[in-house]
Amino acid sequence: MYSKIIAIALALACLFTTKPATSAYGQDPAEIIDRMEQVMRGNSNYAEMTMRIERPRYQREVSMRSWMLGRDYSMIIITAPSRDEGTAFLMRENDIWNYDPRIDRTIRLPSSMMAQSWMGSDFTNDDLVRDTDTVEDFEHEILRTEEYEGRSAYVIRLIPKPDTPVVWGKVKMWICTDSYIQLRVENYDQQDELVNTMKLDEIREMGDREIPTRITVTPAGKENERTILVYEKLEFGIDINRRFFTQENMQRQR
């Protein structure tokens, strides 16, 4: 959800192989997260988004376009403001690249940078470009079902596997029990302290499905700070293949 954003949430996202707690709720939590990924992302998609970074002394907006194919390929191009226009992020299998048009240079981002802020926002590089896989890189457990914002939701805990390159010690997700849309994410550090909360709302029809079109990330313990990502356009099942996701192409999509 910026996915630079986005979606997010998109982040993401946001966000999935073991089978704990299946007897109590009748479903494998990893399968629930996998279905959520299919609803929120599909097999391929194209998105246009605007991200607003709110701080006590200023606000900043960033617009972007993104393309995704499965879990291994994504590209984000910044379209505004003018000083950032053409900045690009590319994920291709195990490699993540950043292109800066101001110096006409492309660099590979190491895993150690995935936890850093993306474009000065409350999203991380991993939220948007997705270095980790929420199905393969975490252990999952259904904690309970509860009503959240008027919808029945699974509450699922994700614990990163030992070799997963992620800063979080624990992640909790709220996923709608009938539509499998993602509603909320809480990220905790290694000391089990809440770091930030991601809320997904403004649910409406986009493309061929209903999904949240707004993702709000709020850091814990910081007043008047948040980042809001809004999807303005989202198309699923686009005609795209792996040949699109190249370093050369991310410099052409300006």
C-alpha cells in the first residue's frame, strides 16, 4: 500500500506454512491470509494513488503509479511532486532497486533497508515494495474472531520465522470472515511494544471487487502524525508479464 505506497497496505502490504489453530476455527490461518492477498492484490494489478504525510508542522503529498504481478514483481513510479517525479522502485524476485532521476542512478536496496521509512512516510520500504512474504515468511495463529467496525473479522497473529529479514517481532491482522478484505494491521517490535497501526477503510467497488481504498498508518505514541494512502484507480487482472519489470523499463515509465 507507496506497494511506494501503497497497497499498501497497501501496503502493502500488507501481508502469509504451518497450520496452527485450525480445529477451533475450521480454517488454516495461512490460507485465510492467502485468500486476503488474492482479494486485495489479485494475480496482477495497476494502481494510481496519492499519499499524504501529516506532521505537526507540515503536510506533504506524493502521487504515484504502480504495477504488480504475483508476489515477486512490482514497480512504483512517483508522478508528483515535480522534485520527485520519475523516482522509481522495482522488485524483481529477490532483488529490489531504486532509480533516482536527479542523478540518473539505479541502486540495489539491501534487506537492511526494508524497515526504513519509505519516501519520508510512516510506511516502510517493505510495506510498499514487499521484500517479505506474509504466507511463507511467518508462522500464523488465529487468536479469535470479533466484530470490527461492524464486520466479523478473524484476528490472526503472525510471528516472523528466524531467517525472515523483518524488523517486527509480531504482526496482528484483522481480516473480514466473509469477504477476506484486510481491515487492520498492528506491528510490534521485538519487545512486544506496539510500533504502528494500519487501518484500511473507505470500502468501495474498484475493478471487479469491493476493497478498502484508504490506508492510514499511525505511529504509536506520536500525536498528530500519520500517513494516508488513497487509491484513486485500481485495475485487476491486467495484461502484463515479467518482461515489464526491468531496470530499463522503470526509467521509461515517467
